[in-house]
Amino acid sequence: MVEYPIPRHIKEFFQLVSTNNNEYEVKGNIKCSCGSETFSIYQSNDKMIVKLICQKCNKEIIIFDAGKHGWNARRCSI
Ligand SMILES: [Zn+2]
């Protein structure tokens, strides 16, 4: 079984659409728990946080949070 590189916190919203997925690349759709697939994308100015906001129920699904999930471990030291 291939372990897809989908962060655990968005796995429940993620639906695979392609059969060509591998451990490096995954194609799919994000679907809100309310059933909507229409989202606004929010990105913080420093691009540390990227999240989707459901246009139907305003639920926020954080796709990327550098501080929290540590995908980018590089931090500026003062
Ligand atoms: Zn929703």
C-alpha cells in the first residue's frame, strides 16, 4: 500500500481523482464536510499559511501551516 503525501489533517477532505498517484504526487479534490467543493483560497502574506475557506459553510481547511506542520523547518532567527 502506497502512503500518499497527504497531510493527515486534510485527508478526511481529500478525494483522489487520478489513478496515477504515487508517494510523490497526488491529484485530487478537496471536499468540505458539508459537501461543497467550492473554496476561496487564503494565503498569508509571508506564505506561511495557506487555507481554503468553504464558500458554503465558511469552514476553514488549513492546507499548509509552516509553523504548525513543519513542512518548512527553516525559520528566521533574530
Ligand atoms: Zn462547507
